[in-house]
Amino acid sequence: MSFNKTLSVILITKNESQNIQKCLESVCFAAEIIVLDSGSQDNTVELCRKYTPHVFVTDWPGFGVQKNRALDKATSDWVLSIDADEVVSPALIQKIQEVINNPQAKDAYKIKRITQFCGEYLYYGDWKSDYPLRLFKRNKARFKEIPVHESLIVDGEIGKIQDVIWHNSFTSLEGVIAKMNAYSTLSALHMKNHGKSASLFKAIFRSLWTFLRGYIFKFGFLDGSRGFLLSIINAESCFYKYIKLNFLKNK
């Protein structure tokens, strides 16, 4: 595979030694890889430096700000934003090269992503194949500077790519629960800062709807026992988000 001089890959890391090598190996076709690490206590930084000289250790200002910091260090015309627990498929590599060399390409692209949950990939429910916006012209997009669930704001047209990013985030139940706790806290803080309110009734109603949406209306039951377990965990995460917000507002 020849190197392409028009693509930068950006990613942020912290304690990702279990995942980072597979991720970086899958994006070595890019001309430039930018890594911002926020104080890993394992050997993530050392592993990253085997693949790229552009590794920076920083503080942690939140997801959106950190990803914009990485974006500001990119120098290529196109940027691929990827997470440390994701792997670019060979078919996607070829498709990305076709897109960025096409003079008629749109300004940004959503890419199909399939997520693994405790050893199996899920194809239904809330974690069915989603399309995060990941590939874009460097001067056409910025990340929203919010603490969690950051997204890209694009100035231009957006297309869609069907070739896959494999998302290997949730390899153990313990990891899922830990991330659920952390993300529900960040979400509650973000909602509080934007004047949102919550109650026990709202927490119960929203979490019940979350379960029904994922397990019934999005056919999560077709993913078997893992589909059921994931629907329960998503509902729990929703419940804790609103309960934490209620506590924050009443503190």
C-alpha cells in the first residue's frame, strides 16, 4: 500500500495499550498520524511512538477541545478522526484513498461503524451499524467543544461511506459499566451547565423508553442475550444520567 500525502489521522488516547497497536497498524497508509495523550499510566505513549513521531502529552480539557487540539496539529488537506479502540478495514482504506483523490468529493463523510460488545459484534438495537462523521477536509470542519459525545460541525456537503470501521471498545462487562458511570456523570454535568432539569419520574420514564427503543423498536432482541444486556445497560446509563443531574441541581 503506497503512502498518501493528502491524509492526516488524528486520535486522542489515555491508557489504551490494549487497543492502540491494532488501531495504528490499520492507519499506517496515511502520511501523518497525530496522537494526543492525556497522561497514560501504561505504555500507550511508547507504543504510539513506534508508529509516529507526532505524539504529544497534554492535560485533559474534555473530548471536544482535545480533538480540536489534535486537528490543529494536522497538516494534510484531509483528516480522518479515529478512536484508539477502532480499526480501519482494508476495504475502507481503499475507499478513503479513492475519495480524497476524487476532485468531485464532498467536504466530509460519515463512515459505517460496527461495534463489538463482550466478544460479539452487534447488528441491531441502539448499537447497530451507525455512521459517525470521521473523514473531512481539514479546513471544513471543527469539533463541538463539549465534554462528552462531541460531534463535528461541517461547512459543506456530507456524504456516506459503507465500508467499515470496526469498533472494539467494550471487551468486558466491567469496562462497559465503568464507561457507563463516567459518561453518565459527564452528561449530567453538561446538562446542568445548559440549564437542564431532571426528576425521579423523568429518570424512570426516559430509561424505560431507552430500553424499549433499543430492544423492541430497533430489534435489539435479534442480537440475543447480548442485545438484551446492552439494552439494560443503556437504560441504566440513561437513568443514572438523569438521577445525577437531579442531585446536582438540588445540591
